[in-house]
Amino acid sequence: MENTSRREGTGKAPIKPGRRNHKKSRGGCGNCKLRSVKCDETKPGCKRCSAYGVSCSYNPNAADLQPLFVGTTTMKQGSPKAQHPIIQAAQPNHNHLSMVHAPPRLTNATPILSDGYAGIEMDTQSLERLRRFHLRTVPTMGGPEAAEFYQSHALKMACSAPYVMHLVQALTSLHDRHFSGQPNKRQIAAESYHLSRAAAQFNRKLSEPLARADRDAVWAAGCLIGWIVFCSIDAKQASEAWPLAPSKPSDLEWIRMNDAKALLWGITDPMRADSMFSIMSTEYAAGMHKTSAADIGIPPAFSRLYGLDDPESESGPYAVAVRALVALLPVECDCQNYVTFFLFQGHMQPAFRELLAQRDARALLLLAYWYAKICQSVWWLERRATLECQAICVYLERYHGGDTEIQELLHYPRMRCGMLAQDGPQYKTGVAVDGHGTTYLMYP
């Protein structure tokens, strides 16, 4: 007691153990700062972002926690054709899926979906989101036959792997934002979490030889990623959208993702007899059948602008895209047939895509017409198609205003994307015959 009094009487504070000094990260990436973790400052991408499944960026203006699905790694499948750039990743592969308290029953317990390597806890919010996916989002994921398939197999597909479930949660969250009337709202925390987890798990899955039992889950993930990438756009208005906005890595990412899906198609073969997707083979075959532009006639304005009167033009960078687009012009795109319109991506040959990346005026005009056709069809196509169609129109008016042929052809996309009053001149596709008996499309 006496010793205690003496210590208290000294007026000195008790000595605390010293804290070991450590070097603080001053130049860490934005994602690590946001997550309050120490960044190793590795460039071009840090290890923490890679492990978390997000795209690392040291640019303060870059979007936060963007999922990393596309990269440059080697996918192992024991076949030379699998050695292509597609998904960045690494780590083991497990084939056995286990699940406790299968969704979508709403319960106070926390179901866990696991494949032995990774898992996802299905709390009440996740289960409710899964229910909305099944009842509301699934019918928008394809044509009539595809929608019927997804309605029957949606839960089985969602539960086929944890990364697929994460993607289902993220896509449904995007759909929720669309229905809320605030599609421009920033990505919510749950959405970022599910996307980053899906990216990390899917990347690891594709870094190992693909087991036969995993093929359906991998193809399902590829489809979900394609929808998510297309409908995820940071721009709130045309001035913030490509091609008006400054260049960034995510520009035209949806086209690159289409390449990844093409590779996944070859690896997973979703039309094989034992695939859950084989039921859609008839609809897929019908979608691949395209009306020939020769059966309709190329509008003279397009022939002049793209030089298609020249026999050598068939080998030009625009020819294939022009003919594919012209075949679509007489058809109204809606929720029943939009899949056929989406196949236009397959006609974007490398030379044409390079012109798009360079903001070539003629290539941009063709893309604006395609956007104009799909911008009023289905929710996950509408926002990007509308904003980037508007941005292309403004870009062409601003930087190619002296090109009268391009300016005249801009009327149709401007009207379709809401830049012209609907009660003004109606620019529709139609069929007419000129004095020489040639059938072509016209825009009255």
C-alpha cells in the first residue's frame, strides 16, 4: 500500500510499452487506401488488389474496386488452343460442391455455398436477392426459349459454384439500381464485394485445368460477366461517356469481354449433349442465321460513305460491319429478339475495332446506328447504348461537323437516343425502289 502511494504521489504517468515504428505507405493505390490496408506499391498492380480480385490503379480519378476479370494470363487445359489471353489468375481447383440450407428459402440460419476451395455465406439479404434474380432478372436474360431455360435452371446455375452465386448477386444488384430509378448511383458496397469475390474465385478456377464437371459453371459465369460488363458504365451523362470522355482502360471493355466469351465457348462447349445449356441449341442456331444484306440492298448513302461500290471494298475494314448492320435495320429490336442484334459484335473484325479505338468517324457512325437499334430493348442494354450513342453523336458533330454525309446520317441515331423530339421528322427504315429498279433502305 505504501509503495502504491509513493508511486501515485510522484505525479508521473505510468510508462507504456513502446510502439515499434513501421514504414507507412505513402504512394499506395486507391483501392488499398479505401480498404485501409497496407499497399506493397507494386506496379502496374499491387499484390493485395490481385488477391482481392479488383483492378489496381494508382490514378486518383479511377473508379474504386473494379473487378478484375480480363487480364493476360495462360489458361491451363492441357490443350494448345487454351493458351490465349483471357482471365488473370492463379490457385487450385476443386470439383465437389457442398451446400447447407439450399436457397432460396428465407431463414434465420446462414446457408453456406462452398466448393471446397471458396464459399459464400447466404444471409437473408442474399437469399432475397436470389429470389428477385429468379423471378425478375432471369426473364430478361435472353429470347423466349432462353428465358424459359433460365427460369427452370436459374437456381441450379446460381448454386453451381460460389463465383457464379457472387455474379448472380452482383447482376441482381445492378437490376435493383435500374428499378430504383437511380441507375447512375455509384456502385453499392455489396455489389463491389460480390464482384471482387467473383473475380478472385473465377480467376483461380481458370488458372488450373478445367474439369468436365466445371464446364457449365464456367460458361454460366462467362455469360453473367458479359451482362454485367455491358450494363456497368460509370458515366452519368453523355459528356462523361466514351468517346467524349478522356481515354481510360475500361473503354470498349465489353468488346474485349466478347472475345473472352468466345474462348470460353470453345473450352466449355455449352451445346454439348450433357450440358444444361444444350436445350438452347435451337435458339442459338436461329440467332446465328442472319439475313443477307444482299437480300435487302445497301442504302446509297452508306455505299457512298463506305465506298462499297468498289469491288475491292469487300476486303475493307468497314464492309462486314456495314452489311451486318444493314441486315438489322428493317427489324425492330425488342426483348424477344435482341439476342440477334447482340450478335452484331461478331462482325466487328480486328481492323474495324482498331478504328473504333482510334475514334474513326465512319466506324463510330456504324456503332451509333447499332446502339440506336438496341437502346430501347432490354434494361441491361439500354443505359450504355443510350449514353454512348449520345456521346458519339456529339463527338461527330463537334469534330466532324463539316462532313455533310455523316451529319445527314446522324439524324436516325440522334432521334432514337432521345436527342431529337419524337414529334419531329420521323427517321425510320423503309424499303423503296429507285428508277433503276434497285431496292434499298431509305430514311424519310
